[in-house]
Amino acid sequence: MAFFLALDQGTTSSRAIVFATNGQPVSVAQVALQQHFPQPGWVEHDPQEIWQGQLDCARRAIAAAGLQAADIRAIGMTNQRETTILWERATGKPLHAALVWQDRRTADWCALQRERGLGERVSELTGLVLDPYFSASKIAWLLQHIPGARQRAERGELACGTVDSWLLWQLTGGRVLATDPSNAARTLLFDLHRGCWSEELLAHFDLPRALLAEVRPSAGDFGQTDAALFGVPIPICGIAGDQQAALFGQGCTTPGSVKNTYGTGCFMLLHTGGQAPRSHHGLLTTVAAQTGSSLEFALEGSVFSAGSAVQWLRDGLGIIQQASDIEALAASVPDSGGVVLVPAFTGLGSPWWDAHARGTIVGITRGTSRAHLARATLEAIALQSAELLTGMREDSGLPVNAMRADGGASANGLLMQLQADLLGMPVIVAAVPETTALGAARLAALGAGASPLQDADGRGERVYEPRASRDWADSRLSEWRRAVERSRA
Ligand code: ADP
């Protein structure tokens, strides 16, 4: 039996999970990560807290598994994407707090770049949109606001990267500055088509190349941990951003395979193989974890409010006690009684991209009950996801036969059944809920040249077959689109 250590550095917590070759988790350690909001729209993390918390979890997970560091064949890492850290190469000390992906402080910088007419070219090269979400504007902000940083960056004294690069630098004792394509592709600086940093965009944005990490395949050699950290060096053999790690962990490695993560929001990724299709539905084109010699791609879409709509029923309306209560309540009525809820609490994402849309409930009658609202909430999650998949199928032209699901709300059987009914295809809920960490462990095994982690072969999965007619699904979708129109700015 071989063991692999997955480090899963997320937005709200850092986790470490030891996986055995049979693909099962052996031990887990977790620590919460503090969120800092120094000004409205600003979101920061402490890079040292990220590192120390992750290291502490790694040590505790190894101990909890009853193992020694020498028993760990390799480490795989997965991380919150886009979040940006600037540090000094000589000391490994950060020069500033991490600017988190949610941080909007660089909205003006992005608007300025759009005014310069760069929007189209940026999308063409990176598959993304000129938005504060991605790293480039955050790097520009750091260089502009830290005295002397620009000059020092140009002299090669500083390094800047996403959380994977930061952790890798610390783990290797400052020996390796690297990242993988799935993280690089979230910076707004990676040329998807050439598979390297874009000199053109670096020049447009006036960012020094000397700051950036070397891009290596997601499975392979990322160096070894400094011997002082765990007693013996451990090879680091896998890195991928969280959503791409989940895609890989779900076994979605062939064109047309798709996964949707049902958490606070939903994140859907469709593997598109060697093609990087340009979206006409407001989706992003990104890189899947790279396991071979060439890049493979994915379309990505997100639903802003999914599980958070369930939280609203709990905290805002008080009609359920806990999130899981929604299932029984929604199942107590046969349908939503004509009620459609559009949870555009923070605007609408793909395919509408309307920041000014707001939450809307239509179709309320004297007979509407909290059960109808609960049901309409689950339908809203499924409807928004169905719209994403429709866009992905049209953009990619790929046949899609089933969708894989994970995340906290995938525990809801009624939601999964509604999803299968709306899509007209089976929805398969993963047996191991930790698909993100599992993906990192799988990459590590592959990168280490070890035998692959065993597949569950469908054991423990839950499969929801579509039962409703296409007429039913089509009429739900057209009702939904009418309600969305009402919610828009
Ligand atoms: P995140 O990683 O985004 O924090 P999780 O994957 O932990 O999210 O899922 C938590 C979200 O799922 C919460 O928003 C919660 O409201 C929702 N949720 C949890 N259990 C259920 C359930 N049984 N039915 C519907 N939603 C649920």
C-alpha cells in the first residue's frame, strides 16, 4: 500500500488528506483560514497563516494516519485559484497580504485596460475576461502600491504567484518557483494557445516577467520538501487549481465529460480535450490539469448563488432550521405551484452577466407556502446549472452523456433528481466527496510514476436517472427564462 498526501488550500480553510492507493482517504486535518476585509470590496488572507496552517495540517494528517513522513510517496497540491501573493526571494517573506480572488479593488484598473481596447485581445489569448477576479490586476496593484516593489521586481529580487507557487516555494525551502497550467491559466497572463506566459500581455500590462513562476505540467516533478519540514524530503508531484483538481478527481479526463460542484455557488467544468473553444455564452475557456505533453482544455461556468440561496431560506426567511431540512420541505409538495425564484442576490453570471440583476420571486398566489418556496429554490439551483450545460454543449459541440456532481448540496437527492430531469441525462454523485483533494492525490501518484489510485468503479456512487419528459423540462426552462427577464436591471 502506498500513501499520497493531498494539500487542499481553500478560501476558507486549509486541509490535508492522506489517501491510500485504494483511492480512499485515511486521515484528514483541517484548519480555518481568517478572512480580512480592510475596506468594502477588499478581501485579504495572511500568506504566513496560509503556509503555517497548511504545514500544520500536513503534519497532523500524516500523524493521524499512523504514518511517518517516509511513508508518503508524494505530495499533491490543490488550491484556491487567482489569489495573488508577492514575496521576497531572499527571505521568503511576503511583502503584502494575499489579494483574494473575491477582491474587487482593481475594478478601475480593469476598466482602464478595457478603455485601452484590450478586452477582446485578452479574451482571445487567455480565454478569460478582463475582470478583477483574475491575478494580473492584483499583481499590478501590488507593484503600484508597495514602495520600491516595481524596481525590485525588475531586478529579479521578488516573486509573485498564485497560492500553489507560494506554498511550493515554502515547501521546497525557496528552491522551486513553479506553477502548473491550470493555475497559470487563471492569471490573465497565460497564452492558452501557445501554452506559455504571454509576452504580449506582460508588455501591455507593464508587468515584469522576472516575477513569474516556471509553468510545469500538473503531474510531474515539482521538487522535494525541505528535509527540515517533515524529517525527510517528500517529492511534490502534482499541482492543480481546485476546480481542475475536482474535474480530474471525478475522472473527467475525456472530451465531453463534465462535473458540477454544488457549494455556496456552483462550478461547472466540461473537458474539451485538445480544443480550446471560444464561448458565445459568457463561459470561460481554461486549462484542465495537464497530465501529458500537451495542454487539454475545459469550459468553465459558475452560478453565483446556489447553496447560498438555501442559506437565505434558513437565515433570511427562517423557514428551515438547517440546510438539509430543505429536502423534506420541498418534497412535501409535488411542484413549486408556479413559483419561480431567481436568486440573483449578487447579480447573474453566465450566460447573462448582469451585475445589476437582483433576486426575484414570481408566481406567488394565495396558496403559496414555504414548501413551494423551498422547492423553487432547489429548482433554481438546477435550472441555473442546466443553462450552463446548455451553453457548454453549444460552445463545444461535444456530446455529453452524463454529469458528475459533488459539493455540499449534492447530498440533496431531490436536487440531484431535479437536475437529472432538467438535463435529460444521468447525474452521478461521487462516492468520495473529497473530489478536489482526491484529484490532487491522483496527480501526485501519476507524477511520481506510481501505480494510479484505484477507481471506485462506481462503488458508492449515487446515480439519478432522468424520469421527467422533455416537455416538462422545456416548459420549466421557458418559465425560468421569463422570470430571469423580470429579475434583470
Ligand atoms: P463551499 O465549499 O462553497 O463552502 P460546501 O460544498 O461545503 O460549500 O456546501 C455548502 C453549501 O451547500 C451551503 O451553501 C449549504 O446551504 C448547501 N447545502 C448543504 N447541505 C445541503 C442540502 N442537503 N441541500 C441543499 N443545500 C445544501
